[in-house]
Amino acid sequence: MKRREAIKNLSLGIGYVVSAPAVLGILESCSKPEPSWTADFLSDELKPMVNHLVDIILPSSDLPGGVELNLPQFVDKMCADILVKKDQEWVLRGGAFFAEGVASHAGGEANGATRQEVLDVFKTYFDLPEAEKKAILHKQQKGAEEITDEEKDSFALYKFLFTVREFALLGYFTSERIGKDFLVFDPIPGGYKPCIPLSDVGNAWTIG
């Protein structure tokens, strides 16, 4: 996977603000790959879906990928420990709706779908005209209380996809390995300099 494709997949879809707090106890797991793990929140059907989605959003390139950093596990823990019950219900409903689409496309069980089959379905929900993207984002910002019954399946679907994307990105950019090995690490940052050329800044910075 080339860096350009990784960046493209990272930015694929509608922008969403990362708002969940960084939970240090969970982030400690984002260092050594765990090939086998038990989910606290995700169903047996959704666990492989999230694994593929994390790999699609943050594929391996010259940088570590999301699966390599155990971000599917991180997404699962954040959903279990951070989301309120109502949001958990929406995420599970949206995940089930997404899994139905994957199963239909793959011609079998969703949890047996390949990465490419999941990617094909994922793209259909984001390769949309700009007006539709704005409408979807607006509904997410309004919240479940203000949507109609006809809009609930769509709302749940994007709630699931946005939640996976949000927590995956949060885990990635706050992980110890990315912070220390690939960003400019400075555990004791210096003074604030607001007006300097971007070329003088260099790579992105992190404090741990």
C-alpha cells in the first residue's frame, strides 16, 4: 500500500470531529499486535467488519497500519467504556445495517467477507454528491431526537461508520508508537510561537 493511497483512504468520506477523551489505560494496548482478542462490545459479526474498516481507513504503508496497532480492539473498548447506552444502541443498529449490505454484496455471511468486499460497500456510502454528504453530516449533528422514522436506518449506519472512524483516528494519533517513532516527539514542549513559516515547523509534533 502506497502512502498516497493510505492518505486517500484516511480522508475518504465525510469529515468528523474527534471528540472522545483519550483513555490512557486503553491506549496502552496499541503497541504490540494481538492476533486473537475477545471483544467487549462488538458482536461476532461486527468484529471482522471493524477489523476490515480500520484496515481500510488506516492501511499499512511505510507507516504502521491500524490493525498493526490493535486499533480494532481500541475501537471496541472505546465503544464499550465511553459511549452512553443510547449511542451504543445506535452503533450496533448501524453496524447490523452495514453488515447486511456487506453480506448482500459478498453473497454470504458478513463475517466471511473479504477486505475488498467491505471496501466496495464502504465506498458506496461515501462516494456521494457533495449535497448528500452535507445532508448526512447535518443529520448526525442534529442527533437522533430530531430525525424522522424514515431516516433512522441511515442515521444509525453513519453513526456506526463515523464512530469507528473517530475512535480509530483517535487511537492512531495518540498511540505511543506513532507519537514517539513517527511524529516529532517532545515530552516537554517549549514556548508558543504563533507566527512562523510552516516550512520551519517540519513534521507534525506530539508530546506523548
